[in-house]
Amino acid sequence: MIYLGIVLVISSMNMKARAPVIYWEGILRIVGFFLMAGFGLFGGLGPAVALLGVVDLVIGLVYLVGLPKALNTTAMNILLDR
């Protein structure tokens, strides 16, 4: 998580040039939600892990929805680095 935080801080300095990194991190956060919610609810790790997964889901959705709007482009253009 510290690595991702450092990457986001560096990416925020030039968001238009580094938008794919931020967008892919949003996708990874949504994958993290599915993993943490699954292990938290069905794997015996407890509801606290599932709650952390929900927080990751919210952050990931903010990245996926907010970044294209902030840069005034489409999600496909961000993913393909156009």
C-alpha cells in the first residue's frame, strides 16, 4: 500500500501524463475489494477485512469515474494512453 501511495503522489504532479497508472490502480483496488470481501465474509478473516474491501471499492470507483471526468477524456483513451 505504501508503494501505491507513493506512485499516486508522484502521478498527481502530472496527472494528464500519468493517468493510465492512476486508472489501473483504480482497477486494482476493485480487484482488492473482491479479494478482501471474499476472504472477509467467506474465508473467516472477519467483517473488518470486508469493510476494508468496501473502502477500496469506493476509492477505486472514484478513480474510475472521476479521472476521465477530470481530464475530459474517455476511459478507453486513458487505458490505451492516448
